[in-house]
Amino acid sequence: MDRKAKYLGTVILIATSIFVVTEDRRNTTRFLTPFTGPNEKYSYTSADTQYGQDPTRNMDKHLENCWNFGTAAQLHDTSEKRSTDYTKYFKKYHLYPVLQYAALPKLFAMTGDNIGLILGDSKTVDLRTGKGSPGFHSMSLWNYSFTFRCAICEEPPPTVSGKKTQLKGDFITFAAWYWGRYGHATHDSLPWFAYLKEMADHNNNNSNLKYILLDVRNAKDIIQTTDPEFAANRVVWAETDELFEIEGSVTTLDMPRTRENNPRMMDYLRLWMQKGQNRTYTGDGKIIYYDRRNHKDTIAGRHVRQDIEDELLIRIHQAMKKHGRKEELVIFNGLRNRTGDSLTAKDQFQIFKDATTIIGPHGSGMSGNLLWTNPNPESCDKRVKVLEFIGDKNTAKETSPNRREPYISHWPWMRGWPFEWHHMLYEQTSKRKSLVINLEEFSETLDAMWGDKTSGQI
């Protein structure tokens, strides 16, 4: 059974932002009773999708034998103790995928002729350092003539410091975790926005529906790369703290204020990617090694010791020859020619769209580009292979992004995308800027990934 068939929830039909909800499980239909003001309407409702109305229906039926509810990352490690600890940690994702896939976010809709909207560039404070860092981007959404305000928003500011823009029509807006910060924006926030967009476009006949999005950091670059036509013709780009005075309707999503692991959102991003991008593939593809040696955009270290990395690249070449791999090997760190200016999202899309295998340390330079890979491989053996280096509980202080938690991986967030995912653990001698990978186990892992699995010959 296709995994989407397992979810029966509610259907969202967008019509001037007032939602009709059908509940299949009770075989009943009801209309929401919105909050009402003098000339305003509000609704706040569950947005679980019904199988029959879900635009991602049957998208993965051809992959059900290799990538479904039981999908799991594969560890390559000869230590029985480390393998046992690894399996215990990731067990929750293997045993309870329904919990991760079933719950979909709520929507809030406001209709009226006196709506105010401000999108702000919020900051969070690191409790250890006391320094501010980009966090959840704020949203204030209210009506001047009625006291009820968006249940997921911040209070409107007492004074408005930004410019004012008047709009008329139906709009969708969005605030999210690390919006515009390249890696987190792509794998943490963009899937949630894709859900909002694809459900709206699929169930709404309003061709004039537009989106108000905050133009901060890499946000515009990412949206333009994802869907150039959408970015150019359907988005109103907002400045930070710009006040929009709207006559019509505004709909938004109940986006969690922390990183939310819901791989179901990836289905909608994959659907959008298939429709929005020019995916002309070139040559025999690329095998990409991510080295994290980016002095401009990477500040946390966590790169492999130079002599070890040199040997890893030699062994990749050897394994490519052994297994008849014709792809180009690309060493990537996010910089032009590996030492110049930072690459744009479009530049990185051109590199990763042809990827067949991606190898390297855990980091946003890897995860932030995984969404540019093939979103819908034609068969199980055409899935992109990912080999991610991560730390265990004995090396977390040196290998973990937060220096505390072991096994931090992109797989739990990216498992809604049809990858063939592999892990290797750092050796116990690893240091923050001098990570160590077991070379013999690395060669064996390449054989396992690229060998002929049908014949058993690797």
C-alpha cells in the first residue's frame, strides 16, 4: 500500500481563505464556525490532508519496495557496541514513523478590510554565550477594528518603524525557523512552506492568490532557484518590519517555533520541485565530496583531518574505477573554485541536481543542498546515495554541532526524500578540526554502496 493511503484526515479547500473541512473517519461534513467581527472572519483549524485530495497521492508507489515506512539509514561500522548504541538511538524513527508523518500543521485565516501584517527578523539568544543569533522569524497579523489576533503570531508593535504598503486581494504568508539561513531554510523551513503552497494551489481556483514572504538573507535566492516563475510573478517580497495594510484575506501556517521533525512535509517540497525547476541532466552525473573547508560560511570547524581526507579522495577514485562509475568527482565546500566567493543557490543547484552520490561530514553545506537532487527517482536503484559522517556518544564533544548530543544527522529530517542513506562514525581520536574516519571501513562502505546488490558481488 502506498504510504499516503494510510492517512485519512481533513481536506482543506481554500476559497477566499475560509476552509471547508471534511472528516472521513466520521463520514460527516461540517463547515467551520469562524470567529466574526464587524466585517471580519477568522478560522483556525486542523489541516490534515485527506488521501483523495492530497496532490502527492501515489507519488511513491514505484518505490514502495525499497523506500517506505520501514526506511532506515544504514550504519557501516565493525564495532558491535557502537552498532548497538546507534541502532538504539535511531530506533524511534524506525518503529514510529506514523507519529512523524501523521500530524500536519494548522492553518489560520483572516478575512476583512482592515488587516495588518508585519514580518520581522527575530533573534534568539544562546543561553551559553548570551549572544543573539537568527532564530524564528516573527509574524504579527491583526485587524485594526477587532481584538482577535492570529493565534500563532506575536502582538503587533506599538509603533511601526518600517515602510507601509497597501494591498488588496487574497494572500498567503509564512514565518519560519531560520528563514533565509541557507541550510536550515532549505531543510527545516522550505518543506513546511511547500505544504502550504501546494495545498493552496491544488485546492484553490484563485489565479490571483499571492504570497507575502520576508526577503532576508538567502530567502529570495532559494525561492528563485526552486521556482523562478513563482518567485517572479506570485510573491510580494517584504522588507523587515514593513507594514502591510490589506483588504481581502490572509492565510498562514501554524509553523512550530523550533525545528520540527515531520518528514511528511518533504512530499510537498518534492512535488513542487518537480514542477518548478528546469531539471535537464547532463553527462553521467556527479559524485560529490563535501569537505566543509569554507572559511567564509562555516564557523564550527568539524572537517576531516587533511591527510585522512586526501586518502578518502584517493579511495573514492579507486572505488569509482573498481565499480565502473563514470561520474565526475566534485569536491564541494560552497565557495567558487573552493576559495572564492560564496556560491548562490542557483550555482549549488547546478552542482547537486546531477548528484548520484554525496559523501562528507554532517553540516548544512551538505543538507542544505540535498533538496536540489532528484526528487522522484524512477526506480529504487536510481535513488541518490548519501554517506554522512557523524559522531557517537563518545565523540560528541568534538564532533557534535552543539558539542553535547551524539548521532546528530540530517537523515531524520530528510527521510521524507527518497535517498539511500548511509552513516559512518568518527574514530575516537577525532578532534573538532581534525576528524578521523577509519579508512578501511570507508573503502568497504563504498563497496557496499556501489557494488552489485542483486548478484551479491561487491
